[in-house]
Amino acid sequence: MADVAAAREAAPASAPLLQASGIEKTFGQTRALAGAAFDVVAGEVHGLLGANGAGKSTLSRVISGQIRRDRGALLWRGVNFDPSGPRAALAAGIGMVMQETSLAPDLSVLENIFLPDLARPGRLSRRSWRMRAEAILATLGQTDSLPLAAEVRRLSAAQRQLVEIAKALAVEAALIIFDEPTTSLSPGEVERLFDVMARLRASGRGLVFVSHRLEEVLAITDRVTVMREGRTVAQGLATTRLSQADIVRLMVGQELGHVHQARVAAGAAAPVLAVRGLRAPPLVRDVSFTLHRGEILGLGGLVGAGRSETLEALFGLRAKTAGDIHLHGRPFTARHPAQAIRAGLAFVPEDRRGQNIVPDFSVRENLLLGHLSAHRGFGLGYRAREARIKALLARLDLPEERLLDANMLVFSGGMQQKIIIARWLLLEPKVLLLDEPTKGVDIGTRAAIYEMLREAADAGTAILVVSSDFEELLGLCSRILVISDGATIAEMPSAVLDEAKLTLFAAPRSSMAATTRLLGELASETGGAAFWALRDGERLFCLARAGDTDPGADPGFGTGATPLFGETRIAAALGQPPGTFVAEPDGRRHTLLVPVHSHRGHDFGVIGVCIARPPLPDADAIARRVTDLVTHQM
């Protein structure tokens, strides 16, 4: 390791930080790496891509010292490198931020950042730790994002990943591997992570970004390397010269066509599931929606908004304390999952390993777990499902003899997920509930899962999908139900939305408290109505509204509405440049629109004030209050 330490100081800045060639690794009968090659230089973000089972994570673990390679060359700053374990890799300057963080939940943020120091001899200096931690967070531009004294178990997924990054910087890592870091993050949290990665790149560190989300790869990486079946099939390609189609072709060896093909709204299809005022404390407060036969409905929102908990309440995993649920027009409440399954509901939870599979069961036993809950009578009743099983195996491209494999963990994560979904499709459910159905799977598997879901919907199954991937929701679903802080706040056709609008609708109401407070103040002071809305073409998207005392000041829409300009009562104002009060042709109301832009220049729509009774307030004074809000909150 002394040679590596010396090379760390002596190597020129232009030399690659790390070079891997001919890397091989075998686990039993499985050949995970079969000649992998990779390199990364200082000051770049290098994407490491491939389908599930391609060897990305195995190569990352070899580089970070978690497993030893069988053959091949590994150079760190030009010196032969063979780390005996993660500690040796950290000592050399290589850190890894895992998809599932490896933090100690009962320790504080500060203690987790300096966890490696706890194994070193000598006295510990918490004062020194705190000073170093504050300097690290300042470098990342995240000084106020992490309370150093807080227990890690109380942090959000985004905060835990920030702790992992700070932990790597505390040992002065020159190379940081990010393994699927955005899987559990909302779009806003992803943007903040990318800000941090950009700062790390600018500081001269090398970053490896492992992800299945190709739009993110194109947004953050400088070069990409693509793996397939343990081999490197393309190395160090400039991202600027690639499209998503190019990357997909390299990953799977073929064209996939359009992955997302949004469905037409259900229209007059029969309602299957109707939910009104559902409450299941602490995270589900007031959820309402109707799901139709053959429809794919998306639940949009951020992590912690109550989306997963809503599915659990419907499936009998979480007790509801209020609200009405009707299944096929009849009152329904599942007191336990077996009751829900027998009523025609199926549920795929988010945690594949913890909630979906039994590792010690064979593939056949895992596939038939749902059948056992639905089956009544003597025996197992497997024979009744044989024809359907054969059809599903053909759909999965899985040989029938693989049903006898003794352990599900020998399959890639993508194949595991397809088998889990097939388990429920085997029962031909009336309602299919899906929580993050494509989490951690590659683009090819995603396309296969989408096709399975579309076929199920075409056969009449009503599907309810939770996903943190807003592109996925918009491309797969006909309608989007937005949940924020445990309550439904909007319901819209996916065709009128994009990711930016959906992100703003999904923002926690708590994070909009200052804006909501300003709207309330403006409505109260003027005796009219105040609103925050986005404008796109001739359509308005109302994010929030306050003021109902004067019907004459009603702008003709409420929170969550998406009317065309002509469908509102303030069409004249919406058609004019913002900044002054505009009178409607009937003379009954005057409306002021004030543009809202974030400190980074992003368009956050307009804040409007609609007044029916003179005198008109000072438009410039209102604009100054909006500007002050933006300066301090957005």
C-alpha cells in the first residue's frame, strides 16, 4: 500500500486515476465478469452502464475492495492495486456510495461520517470531527442540509446518501463510486445530488455513476462504459455523442422501440375501485380516487408522501381509521392480505428482497405464493395453474426447468422482479397494486415489465402504480393522482403534464408553507382570491389557491385544476404580459400576475391576485412581496 500512497502524490493530473483490464470473477458456476475493462480520470463523471446481471456492481465491488478479482490487471494511479478489503481501498482513496446505505442507524450523523476513525487507536476528538464535518458540508454546498447530532435512522433517503458522500470525503477519497444513488430519490432530490456531484467533479475527483436511468446518465456524465454479460462492449464513449437509443442498443444488443407508450384515458370503462377520504395514520390522511377497468393510474408524489402506505391500506397491511372503499360498487375493507387476494387484489411491494421473495424457496414455490393465499380446499391446487404458468414462462423467456432452481437469488434483479409480477398475473387479478415496479432494473427489463402491464390492462385488470420515476408515470399511465403530505391534491390526465409540472404539484405542502401563507395574506388583505399557477401554451396549472369570501373574485379554478385559459374567468389577464392589473371584459374582476423565478433562473410560474371590488392595491408592492418570497424560499 506504500507504493499506492506514493503514486497518489506523484502521478500527473492527466493520468487516469484507475485502470481495469481483463477483470474476471466467478461465483460458483456463475461467471460474473469475463474480461471487463474500465478507466476513469480525475475531474470527470464516468457512467458505468449495462443490463441487470451485466457485471456493473461486481466490477464496482472489485474496485472498492469488497471482493477480490480472479484475474486481470487493476492499476490505481499507475501502480498495481489489489486491495485486501474496503478499508484498504479507502486508505488508497477509493470510496463507494451504495444504493442501500451502509450506515449505523443508531449513531449520529457526525459519528457515521467518521466511522472509520472509531477503529483507530488513540483519543477521539469530537470537536475536530465537527470542524472537519462542517468544512466537508460547506465544500458540498450543503451546510444546512444535515443536522450533525441527529440519529441517522431519522434522516431521509437523500440525507443518508449525503452522509455516505461526506463519509467518503472524510477519508479524502479521490475516486467515489455511486451505485444506483438515485433509486429512492425524488426528482428534486436528484437535482440536489447532481449539484453535489458537479462540485466534486470541479474539485478534481473522479466519479463513477452506476444507473439504469438513462436520462440521468445523459444529464450528469462526461463519458460512459457499457457492459454486457460480464464483458465491456464499449469503453469511454463521450456522452455528448450518444443518444438514449445508442446506449440501449449497446446494453441489450438490439433496438427496443418506444419504451413508454402512454395509454388512452379509461373514459367510460366501469369503475372497479372507488376510494373516498381514506385515512390510515400517520402518513395517509385524506386520499380519494376512482380506478377503472383496464386503466393504469399513477400515484405521483415524493418519498414519504403516503403513496406506499395508501397501497398497504388497500391491501390490508395497514389499518384504516376512516374513509370508504368500494370494490365493484360494494363496500370493501381488507382486514388482512389473504382477504384482499381472495377479493381479486394483488400487491407488489417496493422492497424486492425483504417483502417479495423467499430466498430459500425454489422459483416455482415463489411463483405460486400468491396462489396459496387465494386457494381454498384440500391440497396445494398447483395443477389448476399449470397452463397459465407455461404461458407466463414463455412470456418471461424462462425455460420450464428453471422452475426447479432452488434459490431465487441466482437470478438477476430484473428477472426476480418479472417473476414477482408474474406471480400475481397468474391469478388474473381485478386490481393490481404496484410500488416502484421497475426500481433497480435495466432499460430492457423495464420495457418487458411495461409490456406485461399493458397486456394485463388490455385484458381488463385495473392497475395502480406508485413510482418515483416521473417519466415512467407519465409514459405508462393515462391519469396521475398527486399525493402530498398524505392527501390527494390533484388528478390530471398525464397528457397535459411533464416532469417539471408534476414535480411542483408533488412538492410537500410543508415546503410550500411560505407561499401558501403569502397567498392567504394577499386574499385576506384584498378581499379577493390569490393563486400560484404555471402557464404552458394556452393551459393553466394551479398549484395552490386561497380566498373564497367574495364569489365575484373567483378566477374559475382551484388547487389542482388544469383549465385552458378560455375555461377560466380571467382569460384576458392570462393573455396579457404580467405586472399590472388587467380588467376582464365584463368589468367584474381585475387580475394581477407576478412572475416567479428561482435563484437558479427556473420558471416557477406566476402568483396571481384576483379582485372584484375597488380600490385596486399597489401592484408594485405585491410584486416586491413576491420577490422577497422567492429570495428567501425558492
